[in-house]
Amino acid sequence: MESELFMLLRKPQMLSAHRPTAAHISLEAIYHNVHKEIETIDSDTKVFAVVKANAYGYGMLEVAHVCLKAGVQGFCVATLDEALILRNNGIAAPVLVLGIVDARWAALASSLDISLAVGDIEWLKMAEPYLEAEKLKIHLALDTGMGRIGFQSPAEFKNAENYIRLHTKKFDFSGVFTHFATADGLKQTYFDEQCKRWHQFMQVLTLHPKYIHVSNTATSLFHAECNGNMIRLGMGIYGLDPSDGELELPYTLEPALRLTTKLSFVKYLSAGKSISYGATYTAKKDEWIGTLPIGYADGYPRCLQGFHVLIDNQFCEIVGRICMDQFMVRLPHKYDVNTPVVLIGSDGDKKITVQAIAKYAKTAQCEVVTRLGPRVPRIYEESSEFL
Ligand SMILES: *Cc1c(COP(=O)(O)O)cnc(C)c1O
């Protein structure tokens, strides 16, 4: 018994084995989305799957394996630790860390063939003494207007290239890249300015890195004219449309996430009584109220009061404030405890998209999915057709 409990506690997913709340991940949808992207782009353009932040909350290793099956050539992550998780779990494909890693970890990265993003010459100078036998693969980041990391001018970039040329024993110049700030909407002018800036940078380049990449999902879907030879595919993997339906997609994206639970408590509330913290909701007439075992600590945004869930193919309004672990909805009539509830996904002919939640919560779709907490087990649904 004791060792069983120990096992449960060691497996964070199992911490929620006894609550009906779960995120169902369709590996088939992920496969479809990645496969469609690869089919759509030039045959000599490679796709690196962006699996940072636990693959946007969908589960890093499970997603990585499906992406490999679907034909991706490598992975992008945000931190060195995320890259180590991939390597420690037997993934041998190229891995690029998109964020800046402390230069003293350069040898650790090179020993595991992990590529690092570099944004200034100082970083190269700091890393150089740490490197010995194995060359470190680097991708130079160019700041064309995102204003986050990267070389600020073609002159700075040129200096770094010269420095690399003098230190080819230590650095393998494998890539050069930039990131667009407005590829997902109708702000074409800013996008064009970034493109122009990119070309100015590229004019000073004399070495030939293997990977030249500018595209996140939005750039790849909506600005195919400037794809480079590698695509950093993020939200598209998960079936999330970066334009929120504003722009036309070259192929359909299949949402890969369903968030479900079951009613944990049902009661009859008489008119005049209130619900939840702050008593912000008061019943105008007698009504049935259901309680759901999920709350903001699970990543379900607290500001969704007034939004809805799906029960028995009907939208049910969220009434009262969302609590840390539970919240309440108004039911059209009495339902039994354990009646299924859909928070994200479809139920009959109705659906609730991540996009709708993000819009109501005034945030980005990626924030909604990455916030799904460790208390929500990920259940992987596979179809034998593609595995
Ligand atoms: C996160 C990230 C991506 C992936 O972006 P999506 O919009 O999710 O496709 C690509 N490139 C960089 C530099 C990133 O930080």
C-alpha cells in the first residue's frame, strides 16, 4: 500500500486520478495538422515542431513523438531544461533553444547536440572559453522588429559573423532567424517593414548556415512568400488558428484538445439566494445549479463568470465567481451528479473553442492552453489508423 501511494505521488498525472476533470488530447488531430503543413510547404523546407511549455500544455513527449511520425525534422523549445527533457527521453532529432541560455551552459548544450539562439557577440565571447572539443551549434537571432532578442543592426550581425569565422573550431553557424510581431493579423505594413529589415540583414551574410528561418505558424500560413527553409510550427500543431478566423487558412486545422468534467453536486436554488465569493450572482427565480470540480488553479480563467459550458448539448451559463477548485453553472432542469460536462470541445452540434474562451477572457489562445495545470490529467486518444 505504502509503495503504491509513493508511486502515485511520483507521477504528477496520477495526482488527479480520482477527479473526473481531464484534458483529452487527440494525437490524430496533431498528426493531421503537422502532416497538412508538411504537405502544403515546399518539399525542401523543413518543419521544426515548437514544443516549449510542455508542448503548449498538450504534453511535450507525447506531442514530440507524433510530430516525428508526421515528418518533422527537429524541435524548438524555450529553455535549455526543456531541451534536456527531449534528449533525456531519447529524442535524437535537432533541438533548438529559442531563448537566451546562460553562456556557461554552452558545453552542456554542445555535448548533447543542442543548438542555441545567440543575440549578440558578447554571448559568443562569454561562451568561447567554456567550449572545447565539441562544436556548439548556434542560430543567430536577428531583431527585425519583434524587440525581444537578437542583433540590432546588420553591422553588429556582420561583426558576429567575422567572430564565428575566426572561431570555427568552437562554433558551428547552423542557423539564422527572425520572428515576426504581426504575422497573425491584418497589420501588413509592420510585417512588410520587418521583411525589409530582414533582407537588409541578409545582405551582409557571407557564410551559409544550414537553416534560415522566419516563420512561426502565422507566417507560414498567411505569408508563404517569405518562408526561408525551415518553419517553427507552434500553435498550428495544436489546431489553433493564429488569426482567430480573420484570415483564410490554406488547410483546415483540427482542434486537438477537449476539456471535460462531470457534475459533482446538484441543487435547487430558490429565488433571491446568491452564489459564490462576493455573492455577485443572485437567482432571480428558482433554478437548478450544478457544481463542477475544476477552477482557476487548474487554469480555467477566473474571469469566465458569465461564459458557458456544454451539458447535454446545451449551453449552461457560469454563475457566480469561479473558485480555485470549483465553479457553478445554471442548469435548464435537474441533472444527476456525474452528468458529463464539456468545457472545451464539441458536444452534439455545439462547441466551445479555445478561441471563444480566449476572446471572453481577453487573452491569447496560447495563454489558455498553456495554463492548464498539472492537476488536469492529459488523456491521449489515438487512432490505430495512423500509428
Ligand atoms: C513560440 C515561438 C514560435 C512558435 O510560434 P507559434 O505562433 O505558436 O507558431 C516560433 N518562433 C519563436 C521564436 C517562438 O518564440
